[in-house]
Amino acid sequence: SAQIVKNSRALAEAFIRRGYKIVSGGTDNHLFLIDLRTNLPELTAKKAQETLDLANITCNKNTVPFETRSPFQASGIRLGTPAITTRGMVETDMDEIAACIDAVLKAIGTPTEAAALAATKARVVALTSRFPLPYKL
């Protein structure tokens, strides 16, 4: 849908504002790829994906152009907007999502990692509770 693309562009722009490198400079579709090497050179995508998952944030590790790591470690994370758009989120919600992801990524491997994870998980729960899933399982 058009809203999925609008959300994807808004989310990519929120990461660019935070200094992240978006592969291809942005997006024209439902997903995009962040090259973590630009501002978090020691962080593998595998570690980023696993840690974000602990905060209830789903992404996929992905290789990036001129990859220097194995595909099992990788240097990029792929983010998409179909699921959050289905929940009813719009462009104005994308900055909060980027802030949550940024907080977790920057805390990985620091003494404040556990506290940042707990705080971010609470932010994610607060955000998603405003946008319940559109169906019951």
C-alpha cells in the first residue's frame, strides 16, 4: 500500500537524521537496509538482530555492498514497514521506532546495555499497545 512506502521512507529518514547509512540512500518500497559499519563498526548484524529481538523489535541481519563479514555475521540490518503499517502506524510514529532501535544498538556491549534494553522494551510495549493487532489469534 502507499502507506507502507510512506512509513518506510519516514523510518529511513529518521535513521539518516541519527547518522546511519542507508544502503542506496533511502527507499522506494516497503523495506530498506542499514549499513551498521558507518557509525557502529564493531557491531555485527547478528548481534544487533539478537539484541533487538530481546526488546521486542524484529529485524533481519543482511549483508551489505562490499561486505567484509561472513553472511552469518553480516554488517547490515533490514527493516520493513508492512507489519507496523497493518497495525495502523503512520509516518509520525516512525521516529519513535527509530529512537528505540538506535537506543538498543548504541547500548550493545556497554555497561548500560541491560538498562537500555529494559527501557526500550517498555517503550516498544507502550507504542504497540496503542496499535493492537487487527485480528485475534
